[in-house]
Amino acid sequence: MKRWRPSPFITFSLGLHAAAGASLLIAPSAWELAVGALVADHLVLALAGLLPRSRLLGPNLTRLPPAAIARREIALTIDDGPDPQVTPQVLDILDAAGAKATFFCIGRRAAAHPALVRDIVARGHAIENHSEHHWKRFSTFGFKGMHAEVAAAQATLGGLTGRPPRFFRAPAGLRNPFLDPVLARLDLRLATWTRRAYDTRNGNPARVLARLAGDGPSTLAAGDILLLHDGNAARGPDGQAVILAVLPPLLARIRAAGLTPVTLAAACP
């Protein structure tokens, strides 16, 4: 268990709450100012939780570290699986390209398909924590509820793979101030992304590829963390999960850029 160190903004927020409480005792007539400051603070806290790549609530891996950038590495991260129809095809595409990926798995889905989880690991990929149930209301949980959900997935995934996950990604990337101390207690790092494809809603392979690979000044770069989905994936015109159409040209773009897809664990030892 790591010691939790609150972010500068959380430290400020805690201090603001203490100051507001003291001001109500010392000068009750100034209650409107104190309450207004607390309301503004809570609005900022809520907004930070709605911005997946924000660091206001605590550390957040949105790009690979400098050493991985120097090695021209990139991370493919694949969420919401495993899916027995889609994930095996994703694995075959990755194998054909010699690429490694990080699968942020939902605990209950992993428990339903243990052989598939072990196959992911056997092929050299990494399994990380994406919560036990992927509740849409996850970001509304208190400390106890968040801890139970993340710890359950940690136990499920660690039991299946023999290695406890090192990284956590919140459902939809949404969180609140309780998540950071939960992750510290469970020795996990929050990981989001550099680029996301919205491929749970967008079934157009060309548009998904454009969001991930970019063009011109926003093109792929060393250190990028890309987000796709094997579970809950939108379907393309052919009825297949859009990731299956996007991965081959995406991997070709990555190779053409001289980049190497690696797992988050390999890039962040």
C-alpha cells in the first residue's frame, strides 16, 4: 500500500473547507461568503472528475514517460473486454503485426472467460483493471464503494493471471476525489489516454482511424496512449466491431512512423 499524497488542488480544497468552517465560527455573519467559496470549490471538483485527462484530483498517466518516448514507444490500450467474439480476432491482428497491447478488462467479464484472459497474457499482452462491473454510476461512489469495486477487480484479474494489475482506468474515465486514495491503498496507477476514438459510438472505421492516427501537426507521436474497445464496440457497416477494421491500418501507420507498440507495464517499469 502506497501512502496517499493529496494533489495540490485537493490540499487547497481541504484547506478551504477548514477555513470556511473556522470563519463560520469566528464570523457567522460572513456565512454567505464561506458557503459561496465551498460551492465554487465543489463545482471545480465535479468538473475535474468529468475531465478524464485532468490531473487536478491526482496523478494521471496520459502519455508514456520520457524514457519510453526516447525509445519511440506507443501504447495501444483496449477496454471493456474480454469479448469472446471480438477479442480473439484482435489478438490475431496484433500477433500478425508483432504488436503488444494493454487490455483494461472488466472483472466480471474476465471471470466469465478465464481461458481468453490467459490467452491474452500468453500472447505477451497485459491485463489491467477496469473495475469489476463497469457501473455507469462509478463516479458517484464514495470511498467504500469505489474501494470495493476496484479491489474486487484486482482480486479477480490477479487470480486469473497470477499478476495483480498495476494500472486502473475508470469506467468512461469519470471519477471523483475518492478514487486517488483508493488507488494509493491498492498500489495502482490511474491511466487514461492521449487519444480516444469514441469507438463505442462511432462505427465509421475511417473516422475512428482519423481520431487515433491524426494527420498533419496532430499525427501519431512517440509516447501516445491510444484507446480502443473490444467490448461494447460500435459496429461498422459490415456488422463487425469497428476495432477489427481499424486495427490493421492503425498498426501500419504506427509502423510507418517508426513507433513500437508496447504494454503500459513495459513502458513504465
